[in-house]
Amino acid sequence: MTLNGRTVWCPPYGMPLVFNDYMDCVWLDQRPETLFPLIDRAAQVGCEVFCIDGGWCENKYGEGLGDWLPAKSLYTEYTLEEVAGNIRAKGMIPGIWTELETCTPTAAGAGICEEAVLRRYDNRIGGEKWFYNFCREEVREYLLERVDALYRMGFRYIKNDYNHSLGIGCTNNYGGDSPAEGMIRNHDAFLDFMEELYRRYPDLMLENCGSGGLRSENKTLRRFMLQSISDQELYKNNPSILMGSIAVLPPEKAGIWVYPYPTVFADYKDFLPDRRYLESMADGKQTAFNLICGLMGTMYLSGRIDLCDSYNLSLIKQGVSLYKKNRKEIMRSRPVYPTGIYNMNEKELCTFGLLTDTKLFLAVWNLCGEGTEGQWMDSSSRQDDRQLTPGSQARLFGGRVVGLQRWVKEGSRAVCCFPEREDIKYRFGNGKLVIEALEEGAAFFLEILL
């Protein structure tokens, strides 16, 4: 499908909303008793795909990675196929994580032929993880069998990761002395393999994770419907990451991780929020901040949403509903940067917009530290804005001006769509957005009708 001169490689209605159980969620704890409550809650908030991430397969970080067999220690009472059936029964598409290009030395696939893995001048590449040689038909057939087994279990969404680097390349597939040429040939063969999956399974959806943002050039992304832009744990980094990512990716391809009620990796086993944790989340500020990030591309939901309170649950439902409402228009949008690209860890207010023919979707995040003095941000004339504002020494909670004259029209009007909070105060007129009150760490989402 072609929209506004660019080819959109996703369903006509936009990318389905995926819930992924990894980041700031259950991490590697893939027991059915941890998954089933999440599956129920993901369906309740309106997710359309539930993706089981790392941890489901035999020996993820040990021997056997590359054969993609369910871990026998996990699936005793329920099989992996029955977990997929539970996802399907709740109205969602089952998805699963893989890292199809790599294997451990003891994986069965590593020994199916002499040149099954990549080498550089006779040395296997990768150390504890080797790389499959996709130029070999035996390798492709073996991995097709593994994908076919997952497909027969009911999985229709594959998140393919690329967590290990080939370095300067390989020499298996090239007779000369250019590892780079060998790497290009292998990557092309891998992309042909992806196209073969589409031919065999027309209803299969493929995501490129790439360790959170690797290999996000168009040659690769033409074969994938979605790109995870990052899997870092600190949600306040996401505005900077998504702004930079959408400078090079179309927003409908940019999978932005959203994790309300996060669990840090060190504490994921049998996580239960204590009173202090619940109190810290009660105002919904962190949840809203996360969800607004997801509204500026393709929302990719995670986090322990099965444990959240009723208010945060209502925020998640609102954010999900708003993403679904806007996603078709996101496919027609282009990014705008009213306050420039936010530099990670800077103490400032930042904004980011997606512009269509009729609307400007605008996110505003306040990342100023308490006591930070106002910095008047206007893309057209910052000096003029300093004169227009009610005093250049305004403190944290007000007086910010964002110039939008380049993108809005006379008579445009702004509506705050999310969240509904009385302490968010702003004025919009004459192409300027004046933020009168916004707490540190808070955010809001505007729809400006052109």
C-alpha cells in the first residue's frame, strides 16, 4: 500500500497493538502461571497480539539455542501450544520471540552440514554464539522446519532478534578476501529467507528487533512490519530515543516500548508491588508518560499491567483506545520537532509532533528538574518568545512557550486528548502553545486540528 509517496508495509488499518511480556515485565520468567494473568489483562485493555519473548525455548542462554524447542522445565502442566491457544481464545494473535540467525555450538542445527555456520578465514564467528549460514540450503530448510513447528502451534507473529554482531563479516560465501562481501551475501540470503516465510505463511507477521534498534535500514525493514526501536529500561529516555528513531524510520514502523508498572530485571522473579511502590504509581503520572510515548509511533505495550490499580488500568485503556483511533493517520504522518531533538538526560521540556494534512499530534513531556528555570522554546524566534512570556525567571511549573507557526494554520484549535487531569494547564493561540502548569515528569498529548 502506498500513502503520501511512501510504501507502507503493514496492514491497511495500521499495525496491531502488541503486548510483549519481556521488558520491565516478566523478563525470562515464562511460567504459564505468570503468563495467564498477563494474557487476560492484555486482552482486557484491547491488545491484538500477545508476544511471548525470551525464555520460552530450551536453554536460551546455554546449550541448544538455535533449535527453537520449548523448554521442558517450563511447559509441564500446559504445553506451549496450549498457551498459544489460550492467547487465541482471548481474541489475540499469538506471537513468539526468536533469534533465527544464531545458535550455540551444541545446537543440532550447527552440525547439519560442513558450512552450517559462518567463518572468517576458517574460524567460526561469535564465540559462545555462532551465526547460521543462510547461503546454505540445508540451514534454510532446517529453520523452515522450526518456524513451521511454531506456526502449527498457532503462532502468527514472530519477533526476530539480532543480539550478536558479525563484526567485519565472514568469508564462507565469497572466494576473495572481503569479509564485508561475505556478510552482505549472507544478509541478502537471510532476507530472501524472510520473503520465503511470507510466501509460505501469508498471514504471518514479522518484527525486527535487532537488540532494540539494530539493522533498521530500509533494505531490512522492507521485509519486516515493525522495528523495535529500543528495549532500555528507563522510560524517561524514550522521548529522546523515539525522536531520533523517527528521524530515520517512518512512525508506523517504529515500535515504541510502553511499560506501565515496570519491574526491574533484578527483581522480576515473583514480583509483587509493595505499599511504597503502589503509592508511587497511584497518581498515574508515570503511566501517562509511557503511553504518550507510544502514541507517537507504533505502541508496543509491556509492563506488569496485571498488577496495576483501577486508575492506572483506566489510563492504559484510554491510551490504547487513542492509539487505535489514530494509527491509520499515523501511517500518513511525518515527524516535526518544535523544540528540537531532546538530548537524553538534559533537564528541559521537550515536544514532538506527527503532522498529517488535517492534524498535528503533539506530545509534551516535562523532564525539567525541580527548581529549573524556564527556557523559552520557539522554533521560529526564541528571542521574541523571551519577550512575550510573563518573565524569563519563571520556575518549573509554567510560562513555557512552544512555537508551532510553521505547521499550524490560522484558526487551528487544540484539544488535550490524554490524560484528563486538572493540573495540566495550557493556552493555544496565534500559533503558540503556552504551557502554564505541568509537573516535572508529567506529560500530555494534544490533537491540533488544522
